[in-house]
Amino acid sequence: MIMTASPAEPKPLTRIQTKNRAAILDAGLEVFSTYGFRGSTLDQIATAAGLSKPNLLYYFPSKEAIHAELLTGLLTTWLDPLKLMRADGDPVPELLGYVRRKLEMSRQFPRESRLFANEILQGAPRIKAALSGELKTLVDAKAQVISKWSKAGLITEIDPHHLIFSIWSLTQHYADFDVQVRAVLGRDVPFDEAEQYLVQLFEKLLKP
Amino acid sequence: MIMTASPAEPKPLTRIQTKNRAAILDAGLEVFSTYGFRGSTLDQIATAAGLSKPNLLYYFPSKEAIHAELLTGLLTTWLDPLKLMRADGDPVPELLGYVRRKLEMSRQFPRESRLFANEILQGAPRIKAALSGELKTLVDAKAQVISKWSKAGLITEIDPHHLIFSIWSLTQHYADFDVQVRAVLGRDVPFDEAEQYLVQLFEKLLKP
DNA sequence: ACAATATTTTACCAACCGGTCAAAGCGAGG
DNA sequence: CCTCGCTTTGACCGGTTGGTAAAATATTGT
């Protein structure tokens, strides 16, 4: 016996189920992040996953279900880098660490970033609750930490919420608008340059 | 006689044509900026414009045509604030002026900002050419100006392209992600605070 | 080998999509 | 009044959409 945990019989997944559900979620991420929820079709996702449409619907009950599963999984990934910012660390390195982690997510998971951006752009109909719940709670808590650093003179006097917004926008820009960045630069997005630039920016900004 | 300019007989518009075309473009902006091109339907746009679908198609030949007209009109609006940055002005006020103009556009034309963001997010299929053409040319020119300021010691040593990207992302964030900003803050987007914050940020960043 | 179960396919449906068309309504000038 | 051109409408079309039913096929445990 290897596993039998939850009380409500979680039904262990077969090999095929595991593989196909993963393929569908990956395909859904690809398609939803490009066209948004309404602009994506089940046929697109099914084809990208190497399945037929009815076969896809054997694993997920609806288009909504795929999208919902992607979004809930995403929220955790989204909050983690901010959670890692410690109140008892050195303020500037802590904040720069957050910037670096967030930029690294744009580099490694641009599709996830675009899925999130698409959802927000379209009014966040499916995650508005999480934004004013979980997300707001976490941000408010971290904003207080930043405020204390600010008042203790460890960093400059600064609006903590806008500081956090600026970290989000600057780092996500390289994933969400990468087509524009590439078009303007005439080459692939240079994440190393971006990191240097952002470190320079936040070091100068935060210095008391 | 009041007007007869172009050589190819531009056909003067009726009062009704002027009014209905404007209503359609406004409705199209509303709908496209929320759902993206593929996620929007002619019925949605027609209803928002107070017309029937066939009536809408009497004024525009296709869904594409409405979207195209919105995008081309948008590009000019998008480039203007950057064009206004003068090489012969004081560097910091010139750059801050650009920041302020761009933020003001987010405040006054959030739908246009979101329409643009949607198009870029979805791979910019309809304006990629303009991005690596017109936009790149203008940005490269202004980047050179910034480089000269930098080398002359009037502002800090800085990567001009990333500086421009950061102005874009920071200002547009308040329009494109306004749902998120409002959810986290628990109130309407405070553009005055945002302006103060951005001025603080760029003044500290640019100081040599 | 064989039954039970898990998976895949084929055929299909009602609703919706972008777009067409011909007829009807409408207002201004003679 | 009537006509002429602009405007609006309703009926319709072929294709696509999300989703279903059931039969056919693989896979699995014994």
C-alpha cells in the first residue's frame, strides 16, 4: 500500500489520466493565455493537447473547469514570491529579492503571466474575490512591513502599496508585452539587462 | 462650399452617419477592450451602440474593419506623448513630462490602453508591423537623446530602452490592471498618489 | 483468458457566430 | 403629393461553438 489519504475517497488517478490531464492543462494554458477565455475554443485546446474534443471533455466537464483549475493553481504561484519577503531581513535585499523572484517568474512562466494579465484585463470575473480577499490581505500585511522599514529610516519614505504595484508592473511587463519589447529592441527579451536595470532602479529609489 | 479636399472624392458624411459611426466606434472600443478581438461579438457591439447587427454592418463592412479603425487611430495617440519629449529641453523635466502625459492617458483613456494591451497580449497580429516600424524608429531616436543626456552627465548612466519600457509599464499598469489595483486598495485608483509616487521614483532614478 | 473498467471515437445537437439580402421605412426637395 | 436616396429591419445562411449519447476500443486486475 502506497497511498490512501483523504477521507472522501479522492480516487487515485490512472497513468493515462495523469498524463492527459497534464497535457490538457498545458494546452489550455497555451491557448487561454493567448486568446483569453472567450476567444479560446475547446477544439484549439483539444488539438494542442493531441486529443479529440469529446475526449478532452471526458477529463474535464467543461471549458470553464479547465480555466478555473488553471487560475486557482496560478494564484498560489503568484503569491509565493511576496510571501517569501521576510520582515526580519535587511530591507533592501529583501525587496530586491522579491523583484528578482518576480522577474524570474516572468522569464520562466510567461504564459502564466499572460493568463493572469488576460483575466485581469477582462475584469477578473473569475478571480475578483481572490483579489480583494487573499491577495489584499497579503499585500496589506507586507505593506505594513515596508511602512515600518520606512519609518525606521532603513529605506526612503515611500508609499508601500504603490511600491508593490511598481514591482508587479515592471517585472510582468517583460512577459506580458514581450512581443512589443522584442519588436522595439529587434531581438529577444534580454532578461539579464532587465534585471540589472531593475536593481539599479530600486536601489536608487529605496536609498533613504 | 465648405469642403472638398482629397482627390478621390471622400464623400461627405451625413449627420446620421457621423453620429452612428461614432457610436459604433465607442461601443467597439468598450467591447474589444474588455474581451479582445476574438472574444467580442458583433451583437455585443451593435447592442452597445444601440443598433441592430445588420444596421451596424451598414456602416462598417466587417468586425475586422471596426477593430482596424480603432487600432490605427490609437497608434497616433500612443506615439504623441513620446514625440513631445524635446531633445533641447531640461532632461529631467522632459522625462517627467513624458511620464505625466502617459499617466494622464491612463487616467483619461483607460479603454484605449486596455485595447492596446489586449492586442499586444494576443501577439499583436494586427499591429506587429507598426511596432517594429513606426514605434521602433521613434523609440530608437528618443533613446539616442536619452543616451546623450546620460553621457553629458545631466542624468544618471542608464539604459534608455529599459527606461522607456519602465515608463510604459508603470503608467499603463493603473489603466490595464485597474481591477486589481482597486481590489487591493479597496477604493478607486488614486491617480494623484500614483503621480506623486512616479515622480519620486523617476527623480531619484535619474539623478546623476 | 475474460470480465470489468477506463478510454476513445463517431455521430449528433441546439445555440451562436459573422455576414448577406431584399424589402420596408423614412425624410427632404420638387 | 410623389419620388429619390439614405437608413433600418427581419428573415435567412453556412460555419463554428460548447457539449452530449452511445457505441466501439483499449487496458487492467484476476
